[in-house]
Amino acid sequence: MPLGAGLSSSAALEAAVLAALVDLGGLDLPAAQQPRLAQRAENQYVGAPTGIMDQSAVIRCRAGHALFLDCRTERVEHIPFDLDGAGLAVLVIDSRAPHRHADGEYAARRASCEKAAGLLGVPALRDVPSAGLDETLARLPDEETRRRVRHVVTEDQRVLDTVALLRAGQVRRIGPLLTASHASMRDDFAITVPEVDLAVEAALAAGALGARMTGGGFGGCVLALVEADQSDRVGAAVTAAYADHAFTAPTLTTATPAPGATRLD
């Protein structure tokens, strides 16, 4: 797992250490309870205000499925994600732009969302319905806050739409949702960087069905949904685009449908 690439390497390390301690101590600690312990290491010892998504993805994913996680109830559902059957692959593009939260941007986004939820009188932005969103946004005091809220509410809906398509076996149709997700992260949540945006643009221009940044932003990786036999061509196009912009060459990996698993951000 490359460090600082937005692929949850810190959560992977926490989960591995936790698994080793559970094994060495002969502890009866169900997997469902482990993400919260790993989160405590981030929140209380490191001081990063993270949730449980990354830890849950590392600990609770199942081969050949996407993990559909409700972070409030901690309920999980394993959604079939048959890339192979659809003739598709996921091209993982490490943008080589370091995945940085040191400047407090992650914490700032979280604080902004919590403040907006308070202004709207809801426990969290997930409780804001997507219907009538424009009217809801008009109640907020400034454009930046409106953009942050619009991203969260529309992104939640995109996750639900993606799950519905995967349940129906319509893997190819999730591509536009991935691309819309990236545009929202770029324009409304403002967490992308030029290298990441270029990787998405170049992948789409080369024929990717969809592409989006993954992780907490400000660097990291891009996931591109591609035809299985076009992965090398799309990767070459991204590499060429990086060279044209004098960026450090990206690292490319084609994710296989098994034995790994995929999370839905």
C-alpha cells in the first residue's frame, strides 16, 4: 500500500496492528467492533478527526463486493461488484501528488459541514434531503458553505444511486456517477489538486467510462473505470498528459476483481 496516496494506508496499518494484538492476546473482539477502536487511535492519539469509513473498508470488505457502509448505524451490506463479468477493470492512478492533511484542510471541511448542519437544524448533512436542495442552500449565509453542503448532499445521493445500479448488475452505468463525484469534489468541496484533475481528464479523454479521486483529497489517487482490454492504453494517455505538464510520472495499477474488495466513498 503506497504511503500518502489516499488509499487508506494509515487505516491499513491500524487494522493490521489491531489484528495482530487480537491474535496474540487471544481476544474475543468481533470484526464489527474493530473499526471503532482503530478510529480512536486516529482521533485520540494522532489528533485526526476521521470517521470509520477507512477502517471499516480495511477490516470488513469482502472479496468481489463493494462495501456499503452506514457510518451512523455501522450497518454494512456487501454489494456484488462483478467487474470481470462486465469486462471492466479499475485503473488505479497514483497521482504522485502527496496526500496531505497537515495544513488542516480536512479538519476545516469537517468543521464547515458540522457548522452548516447546525445552521440547518439537522444532526448531520446526511439528514438534508436532496429534493428541494436549492431552497435549503438559500438558507445558508455564504456561497462557500452552500458549495460544501451541496457536495455532501449530492454525493450521498450518488452513493445510493451507485448501489442501486450495482444491485441491478449495471456496473457500466456507474461511470457517469464517478465522474460527477469528481466534479463535485473539485468545484464544490475544493479538495482536488492539478495532478489529480489532469489524471481524471486524461483518463476520460482516452475512453474511461468514469473517473474520480479517492480518499480525503489534496493529492492521492484516481480510480478510473475502464474496459478491461483498454487499461494500458488509458494509463499511457494519463502518463503522456503528465509529461506534457511536466508533472512527476504517475504510478499505474490495474485492480483485479478478486481477491481484493472495493469501497464506495
